[in-house]
Amino acid sequence: MLKPAYDKVLVLALATPVLVLTVLLARTPSKGSGAPVSAQFWAERRSASRIEARLTHPEADRYRPRMSAGGCPVAPEPIPLRDLARLEEAGDLSGIASAYALQGEWNQAASFLERMPASPDRDSDLAAVYLARGAHEQALRLLDGVLKAQPKHAQAMWNRALVLQAMGLTMKAADTFEQVALMGEPGWSREAKANAREQRDATMERARRWKEAREATLALVDDPQAPLPLEAARKDPGIVRQAFYEVVRAAPSKERVLALLPLAQELDRGHGGSTLADYVKRVSGRNFTRRGALSREYASLVRGKLNKPDKLLERVLASGEDDLFLGTAQHTRATRRMFSQVVERAKRQNDPWFNLYIEREEAIRETAEGQWWKAEQRIFNALQRCREGGLSARCVDLELRLGILYADLQRLTEGEQHARAAWAWARQLREWDMEFTALEALAAITRSRGDFASSRAYVEEWSARGHVNCVWPRENLAHTYYLDNRMDDARREVDANAACKNEPLSLLFAVNLAELSRTRPKPGDEALLRQALTWADHSNPMPSDAVYARYVEGRFLLDSDRARGLALLRQTITEAEALPRGDSLAREAWALSYSSLVTDAGRAGEYTQALELMAAQLGTPVPQRCALAAAVHGERTVLVARGTQGQVLGHYETDRQGPFIRADTSRLVPDRLREVLRGCERVDVLAWPPVFGRTDLLPPEVPWSFRLGRTAQPRTTPTARRLVVSSVDAPALLQLPRLPQWLPSQEPEAVPLQVLSGSDATPARVLADMRDATEIEIHAHGIMDPALSDASLVVLSPETSGRYALTADVVRQQKLTGAPMVFLAACSAGRAASTTTSHEPFSLPAAFIDAGARAVLASTVDIPDAAGRFFDGVRRRIREGAAPAVALRDERQRWLERDSRAGWTRHVILVESY
């Protein structure tokens, strides 16, 4: 019989196991006096376990065959508290965590694992927790660290295979399971081998189906007696349709074309209409005395046997054979160069397949011209028509294009969502070649987000699928290693990239070589760079590609021919500024050229020049006193302080360990530079991503703010008006608590007040009413929602369309004529997007400055309900004449002195324009 005290505890155990355990442990005898847990305890945990992950605790890792649960899930029995207490007595936190993990109680397991010091075993088990939560990025990062330290860590290898499998990276999962199988562990090796076979077979079956359907169709190019792939057309219509156009174009006679009519009719049945049958009949009526020779050359082009494809392009353009011209233009990559002719002749086809292709190409053109919003809407509309028409393979292509568009715009989470959707769609449709394209997009997007473990995994999956391309995986791995500050690994991949036979070097190879030339130079690097840039110059007709190549050459030459390098970088800036600001590649070249000039000035000890360059990049006057400039490029850091008398002191370093995206910046500024700023009534901080947005650059007792751009001076003095947004009706689906009602001050308002609240506080209404306001104050929930924005957003009341988010990209498009002071009293509203490739400050405060605000205050962390009073205090001080940075510092100090829980005030960001 249990004692009464334990009876009460056991009653509570069903509801709150962690709390009960704490209570029980308080009643447990002193350490060392209890008996060890029984073998039966672990046997019961293992027998009830349904988890796939492996745990490192010896008792929890004994192999047990997993069986399908079947029927309804049954809640596990409560864990015996006496045994948990004994594990606690023995200091076996791993055992407690494992006991909970075996029952699938991952939150409780995590609470004990997080109390343990980091180690390979602890990290492997914690990765299992992340895997169960669907947090694949965190799990993969932990497991890669474990396997770097212990390459044969069995549990980490197994768990990594599970993570890769959950991410859809089935070939790498199979490879990893096979490594586990080779370790010969009883039970585990047999299951690992079976898992590897299952993953590999399912993946290669898709490849086989794609290849067979495609080759069966293309066989008709060479062999008129080849059977029509009617069954493949029924099962895999998208694959067959793409090859079908090639067969019709390559048919050298009327009879050969008409023989394809049954296949055209079968494809039409799948997609509806008679588009392909009409196409066959139209082509069969052409003059094959002339067309026949062109078709035979086109057949050679399809098979890769035509020596001078550009000559064929000229002839088919003049011949009036529109379909042959369209096919040849795609094969010779002349679509962009001959865009108007391609559009005109594609429209004549009256084929939705080609109409969607033209929409895609139009969107690419609009993006290059800086009209990304037109491209976005065009692709959305095309996707809708595509889904309605059942042209699924084209839909995958459009979904991918949308993902790439968002990635170019640094809206990375949106880009990743669409790329993942395209990849899932491609797998479902067995569009094997599009799976490769989706993997390429996902590798680039996750790398930009700083998720280097996932990016490498996508590249490794791409290679594991047997693609013959040698260059792409090498150049992408090299770039990922460089961004992760693993320079030796990056140089190894660059050298492997250069050794690829019969494959041209790319612009990305040149980027990698230029960056590594500082820390890992080798003889012959310049010749390799010239080779890569020469090829890129011929293969990239867009103006921004040439501008970016100029930046790369200038970056490389800085260390060997500084004068030439500086001239090229300045030329890049001038040329990029002449292109539309929406051209993301040109804008990136512009930003990186400035960054290179700043860090070069720091290396040369020209710190005043570095400060002036930073000001020019930010579009703001050069501060003559009390300023700090901070720039980071790769492994290098440049800091410049200008004191009260205009004196300048700089700092330059090149030994950063690890990527800056996860760096602690509280000690980024050395004490000797902070000393120069002593006595400043306030400090202007000039910074570009990735430094922009950090709130710990200077101590909280120092009044400072980020400076960004200039406020346009209105022609007339705006009428003062205060806009307050509060009491928002947040969408029910977000399950956000209702915020306290905002109440105006009892003191008379110095300026007219407008309040938007409840259902009126929609994004459209707020955007409209803030245009001529001189003060804007928003009291609402701020959230990080990757589905909507990479930077934080403010939750407003939903419109009839369902839109409820106030995001940085929308705010940036506004024109705030009142040059307002903006207070964002919302959780994390000041948080910037965390990317490795940011070439613009992307956050709500930066967006408001771009739109015309003179200053913005926002928190970069979650804030309490009382935060409204804090922002109101800052606002009052500013109205009384204090500079915004001083007002923020004084109000912060008041709150910190009064309440130890006010640490969040240290993370309020202030951004000002001149």
C-alpha cells in the first residue's frame, strides 16, 4: 500500500507529470539512499514505445521491433513516480528524459535535456525532440554537429536519416540508413537496411517511370515504327506532353505527323479540349518540301548532335514555322534575347501550355525591370488558370517561379513555402526533372536564411540522385561553407569545382573564388576567375548579370591590384544605380560593392573614408561628431567611432569564428571605441545588414539610434495629427489574447487625435489614414509568421478578403507625407529578417523610414501589456523637446531602476532619418 502522501501525488500525476515529479522529489530521501530503477521499468517503457528516433541512454536504446498501433491511439500509462525519483537521485537526467521520450512526451523530455550540458549524446537526444516537433532545421543542425565530432555516433546517424526522410530527402536518408546498417548492431542494422531499401526503391521508381515515359515518347523522333506511348500518356500525361511537342517538330513528313494523332487525342482527353489534335492537323498541312529539312535538323538538335544550333534558329525564324522556332529558341536559350518574337509566335499556337510558358517568361522580364509586383500577380493568375486547366506540369514550373521570385525579393519564407509545394507536387506527378529544379531552389533559399545544414542536405540529395552535373553541387557547397565560415571546406569544394571536366565555370564559382582569395589564395586563381567571368558574360544577357560580374572582379582584385579593384567597385555602384531599384541582383551588387569598399578602407586604416562610404550607402549625411559605423562582410569587421571633437578611431579584424547571423554582438564594439564616444549626448549608428537591427551594440545607458536615409521635406508644414491604432480584432485562427483597451490621457491632447479600433483597424484603413499623420502609434500583437513575412508583422483586424497583416513590404510602398514619429507597441515589431544575403534593411522600422517617417521605435522581443505606458513615456519626452534617442534612454533607465522585469526595454530599437 502507498502512503497517503504518495496517494495524493499520484492523483495529480495524470494531469501534471512535471509538476508532480518536482513535488515528489522534494519528499524523496537524501541522494544515494534509493534503490536503482528496475529492469522492469525500462522493459515497460520500451514495450509501450512507438517512437522512431533512437535515444542514447543504454536502456532506452535497446532494440525493439516497432509494430503498427492500429485503431485509435491509446494514451500511455503514467510513469511510476518512485522510479523517476530514483533516477533524479542518481543524477540521471538522461534517464528521466529518455523515459518521457519513449512515451512520446517530448516537452517533458526536452525540459530535462535542456538542463544537461551540451554533449554529443545530449544533442542527439535533443535532436529527436526537434524531429518530433517537426523542427527539422534545428534537428539537422544539432545532428551535423554531433557527427562532425563523432562520425560514427550510431544514434545520431539514425536520427539524421529520420530527419532527412521527413524532409523528403530520401536518397540521402537511404545512404545514412545504410551507414547504420554497416555497424552491425543487433536489430537496428536489419531495420536500417530495410528502411534504406524502402526509401531508395520508392525514389528510383519515380525516376524510372519518368525516364521510361519520356524515352518512349522521344523514341518516335528517330523511329517511326516505335509504338505510341498511349498507356504512359494516360498515367503520366505531363511527362509525355513535354516530349510530344519535340516529336511533332522533328517529324519530317506529313505522314509521320499524322501518325501522332492518336497520341495527341489521348493527351487531349486527359487535359480536355482538342488543342494537341488541332496542332497535329495544323502541322500536317505545312509544306514539307521546305519544313522537312528543318525538322530533320531539329531532330539532331533534340538529340544533341547539331553543331551550329544558332544557324538553325535563324532559318526557322525566317521560315514561318512558328513551332520549330519556339522549340529552337528554348534549346538555344534565346528566349530572352528574342523575347518579342517568342511571345508573338507562341500566342499564334493557341495552346494553353505555351500561354503559361509566356506568362512565366513575362514575369521573369518584369522582375528584371524592377516591376516585381506585376510579376507576382501575373504568376498568381497563371497558376489559377493552370490548375483549372489540369496542366499540372506547367503548374509545378509556375509554383517554382513564384518561389524564386520571392527568394530574389528576400521574402525567403514565402519563397521556401512555394518551392516546397512545387517539390511535393513534382514528386506526386513523377516529374523527376522538376524535382531537381526544386531541390536547387530550396538549397539556395535555405542557405540565404542561414540554415546551412538544410542547404547542404538539399545539395547532397541532388547529388545522390545520380545527376551527372559536376559543377552545381560543388559551387553550392563551396558557397554554403564560405557563409558558414568553414573556409578550408569551402576551398576544397572550389578546387573540386575547378577540376570538373567539360563543364563551364559559373558566376557563383567566381563569387566563391573572389571571397576565398583573401584567406585561402592559390596560384592560378586569377586565370580561373577570368575563365568564369568570360563564360558568364556570354551566357547572361541581362544587364544586372554584367553588373554583378563587375562587382566580383573588383572584389577579387582588391587584394592584388587595389586601384583597379576600387575602380571596378565604384563603376559597379554607378551602373547598379542606373538600373531599377527592384532589380534584386543589381541591388545586391550595389550593396556588396559598398561593403567591399568599406572593409577595404578599414584594412587600409582609412577609417574616415570608411565612415563616409557608410553614410553614402545609407543615403545620409556624414556625421561630424558622435557617431559609430559598423560593417561586416564575411569574416571581416570594420568599426569606426567619431567622438565629440570629431576625432576618428577605427577597428579592423578578420578572425571571426562562425557565421555572423548567430553571433553575439554585445561585445562587437571594443572598449577603446566606446571610450571615444564618452561624453556624447547621443550617438548616431550607421550600419547595414547584417549589423542593422541589433540592439546590443552600445550599453543601454548610451542614447543611440540607427540612422537610415533622409526624410523628404514636405512643401508645406503638415497639419499635426496623431493616429492611434488599438483594440484590434485579431483573427480567431491566431488564438491571440485580447489586449487591454487603450485609453487616451486625461490631459488635453496637444494635437488632434484619431483612433482606429475594432473592425475599423484593418490594414487598408490603417495604411490610408497614416499617410498624412505626424504621429503614428500602433498597439497590437506583433508576431513572426513565416507564412506571411520574413520580418516581423503587426496583426490588425481582418478585411473581407482575410488579409490582416501589416508587413514591411506593404509599408515600404506607402508615401508618408507627414514625416511621422512612429511607435510600434507590438511584440517583436522591430525584428529584422535574418538572412545571409540581405542587401537591404528589411524590417518594419526600416520600411517606415523608407516610406517617409522621421523616426520609428519598436521592440525586437516580446513585450508585456504595460509596454504601452513605456512608449507613451518616450512620446511625452519627445514632445517636451528631448531628442528621440535621449528620450528612449531616459525612459528606459527609469523603467530599469523601478522594475527588474523591464529588461525587455533594452531591446527597443530606434531608427531615425536625417
